Amino acid sequence: MLTVDSSDEEMYSETSSQAGGQDPTPDSAATENTGEPIFGSKPEVKALYSTSNPECDCAPRWSEHAEAAEEDRMLKKLGAAAAIIQRFKRSREGQWQTSAIEVQSPRLNRVLADVLRDYPDVVVREGEATKFAAPFKPLFHRWGRLLEWRDKEEEGGQTKVELGLLVDALKPTLEPLFSVAGDMHRTGEIDFDNMWTVFVPGELMVFRCGSVVKLFRLHDLHIVVPRREPRFWVLTLQQIEWNGRYFGVVQGKVRIVEADKPLQFDKLSVQPLATQRDEDAIRKRYLAKGNKYLELCSHKCLVKTYKGTKYVLNSELETIREKPLSGRIAIDPFAFFTCQSDIAPKQPRLNGGDSDAFFSGDKDLFEQTNELDKEEQNEESEMNKVRGLEKRLLCLVDRIKGFDLRNNEWCEFDVDDVSEPVWNDNALHQLVLSEGEKKLLVAFTQRDELDLPDFDDVILDKGKGIIILLAGPPGVGKTLTAESISERARVPLYSLRASDLGTDSDQVEATLKDALECCKLWNAVLLIDEADVFMEKRSADRLEQNELVSIFLRNLEYYQGVMFLTTNRVDAIDDAFRSRIDLILTYPNLDHAARRQIWSTFISSLPSGSCNIADIDFDELARTDMNGRDIKNVVKIARFLAASEKIPLSMEHLRTILTIKKASL
């Protein structure tokens, strides 16, 4: 092992001076018995160059090389054969301390490649020296592995000898640090300068903020020393997220600020998982959460039921609003990014499952992907990067991106609050339609399963969609028809009202295109409710209205899914629309039989034992001229009245609400 020191004292590479007068004879340059030249015996001038900073008042340093690069080459040549180069610097107290270590031995580097495997930002390359600077954090954190290698090597072998040299070179620096780390664990107080000794890069961390608990992998930490503010440590924490095509790495940063009093270990917002008393319980809970998240990762849209808090994000993927939600959602991170032009995924791609590191150390962590892969990746190979790997399962994010189908809003959802939907296959049969009309609607739900040859317009991809116009007064089942089709087909229902589209032509086209793109990705049923304003007959004196109709027509021509449009004024529809509509279903006002069926449907759907309504009572209820929406509201309010009296729903409750409703008309 070669040791190289640097000193503040005056240093000469070689010293000599030339005497004046007669040239020395060969005899005068003879060496002493020691083999060293006699002082002043060489007939030459030795040039020495100051390498000290001219602005520094410290004692000068001298070198026989005018250029620093030349001296570096000389030193490298001097130490080329050494297995280890150990560099020393004087401390402020004047003591020599190891400042750097360079491992040159190929045998040692093969050992270090295993010892430091997957340690963040450390790369051991064959044929190159592996360099470490004091306080040798990677070797401190992997000290146990290094000793295991030393102890298992064969006695007298070259590798064991070199490992012993490396351990001996590191001990004076590392042993005091092991004592400091032990004191922190024992007392619970943080030594701020040496906090890094108990936070190991690559290990799992618990982050706590109020009731929120998350698991992360620590990528790195470094201390920041501002001029006028307290010092602080910055911890870079990583998790794994599915973006709809592949798993990527997301990260966040946490500060731990120095205080006047020693920080308490158990009060820190971030702590190593291995230090937690309930470590086993935390692992069990987050393994279950990770496996559930993995079940939601797909290249396809997944329709689910959600009851919890939804999180609305801005273009920087930061939460800006939290809202309660109970209803259907579409889980689809790919569509989340694809259908929002101002939001792009920012995850470096996750390494293969054979590596504990989340991404390759030689990649730029901040190199961001601006768009998802255009070609669909192999879903199974992506799943295998996480499936069955405990550390990666524990580090999966606990929210997943998707779409709130009730409010038409992109957001994130807590994985724990996602559940399977309960599909209502009977909804279609409850419609007040003829059997022929119902059969036709069922056929539409099976269009992807039927082996029909493509039937294009003259222009490629035109006219491939199915557009159905539902015409009739309010409350007769138009919206329920679209809902029934989506329930039967097990696909999302993307519902829009005319007011959602607006009246500005640019806004209408952008919103409509977004909806059509989502429906194409999800094979969803699209419902545009109260679409009269976009289908009205065009006239020469209503240019803005004409433009809206034209935009609507142009986008419908290339739509390839199932679309329902509802209107209360079928006679006012533009002729161009009629030619593009595949089917018009007309809903008349409800007659006695239809009202009776609707009353029976709503009452029958109530929990068993919650009402005392006989079949004969439906005849009395049906005599009141009401639409389906009004009937639903009467049942809902009557149930509140019955619940307040803590008795089952009865005809008396329904009569009370009907009387109040009639009086308000």
C-alpha cells in the first residue's frame, strides 16, 4: 500500500546547489558509504517551483515540476503497482488523517463490486481505481459485508492480505463513527453532524406526517450550510409508480433542520424502518397495500368503485384540492397523461427485478421522460420487475391515477379505498321500452364480440360508430338507457351535459375531443345529455350557433364507439344530424302501466324489511301523473321520513310526500 501525504511545511523534491569556482572532480561527487550523494557534490542547478497559492501566507510548497499535471503523472507512476493508495492530510490539530483511499487491486475491486452492490451512486468498474473520500460513507454502511469477505477468504491468499490492508487503513476513521452511531441509538438523541451514520442509502424509511405514514427508499442525503440560516440535511426519498405503460421512479425531498437542542430520533419525520418497534406490522400492512396496487396496474382501463378522498393535481403533479367521492372511477394512468396535454410523466424507468437499485447509477436521475412509450410494452415483463420483490412492493406509491366518472375530473385515488364495482344487469330490463328495442340495445353491448366484417364509409374510418338519439320529455328513462348499456357491457359511462361543453367554439371542440379520446381508449359509452343546442337547425342569422353544430358534426363522423344523445325537441334537429344518427328511440310520456312499473322497480330495490308496500298499492301510486325522476325523488324523501320515525316505509309516508308535492305545483 502506498501512502501519500501533503504538508504545510516547506517541501523539496530534491535539493542541490552549485559551488562557484573550479568544477568539481568526479572524486568530489563520490557517495558516502550510505549510498547517498554527498551534500553539494553534483555539478548542476536544480530548479524548484512553488505550487502554493500566491495569495496565501502559509509556508510555500515546492515541486520539481512546473506543471501540476506533470506531478500528478509522476505520483500515479509512483503508485501504479500499489493495491491501495492512501492519502493523508493534516488536521487543524496537526495530526495526519486519511483523506482519501483509492483501490487499484483488481481482486479488491471484485470484492467491492459485491460489497457495494446497488449502493446508490457508487459504481465499481473493471480496470479502474475505485475512489473513496473521507468519511467513507459507503464503506461505513457496508462494513459488515466487508468484514465477512475478509473473514471467509483463505488464509495467506492475496485477496485476504489486501482486504486486511484496506480494513486497517479504514479503522482509525470508521471506529469512532461506529461509537457515535451506537450512542445515537442508545440515547435517542441525534448527533447532527454524523446523522448520516444511521441513515443508510438504499434502505427503507418510514415517513410520518400527522396520520399519514408512507414507506420510501432512501436514495441519498447531504448537508446544506446556508449563510444565515440553520444547517439542514436533505434526504432524497424514492417510490415506484405505474404510469400505464411501465414502472418508474418518483422522488421527493425532506429537510431535517438543526435545532438549538439535540434532535430526538423518534421525533424525526423520517426514520429508518429497521428502528421501528412495529416494523413487522408496518411491513405486513404495506405488503398488502403494494400487492393491491399491483393488481390495479394494467395497460387497460379498469372500472372500479371508490369511496374516499380524491386528490386533484396540477401540471406539476402536486395536490391542489382534496374532495370526498363516492362512485365509479376509471383507473388508467396512461390516459391520465395522454389526455392531459400539460401533464407528462417524469419517472426514470425502473431497473429489472434482478437489481435492488431502482434505476441504474449511471443514469441521470433528473432526466425526465416527456412522453410515454408509443409502442405498448410487455405488461408481464413490467409486472415481474415488482412482483414478489418485497422491497419494491413496499415502496409502491399508495395512490393511483385515474378519472372520476361522476364529475369528469382527473385525479388520484387512495389504493385502500378502491373496490370492485357491483354491476346491475337488471337495469336494462327495468326500462320502459318494447322488447324489440331492448334486444337491439343488448346487441349494441355485444358489438365487439360479434364477428362482423368492417363496414366503413367511403372515407376510411368514417361512420364506424353507433350514434343513438334518445328523444322525449324529462324523467322518462333516456339517461337510464345509456347507464343500462354501460352496466350491461361492463364499461365506463362518460357523461357530458351541454353545459359541460360550453358555448365557445374552441372550448367545445377541445372538451369534445378529450371526451372522444377517452371513450376510444376505454371502449366507453358516451352520453351527451341535453344536446339540443348542438343539433338545432342551422340558419343564416345564427353564425355562432352554426359553428357549434358544424364542430359537433365533424367530430361525430370519426367517432368509433357507442354514443347516446338526448333531446327534448326532436323536431328542431338539423337535417345533417338525422343522416348521421343510426337509431332514434322515442320516449312518450309515461302512462299508467309505465308509472306502475317504475314505482314497483324503486320500491322493490329497497332492503328487505324496510318497507310495507303491497302490490295493490302500486295502482294507487300510478294514478298520480309523474315522470320517473319525480317518482324516484318521492321514494327517497319518504324513506327519510320513515327513518326519522324509526319504522318501515309505508303508504302513509308516500301519501304525505305526494300531497306536499302536489301542493307545490
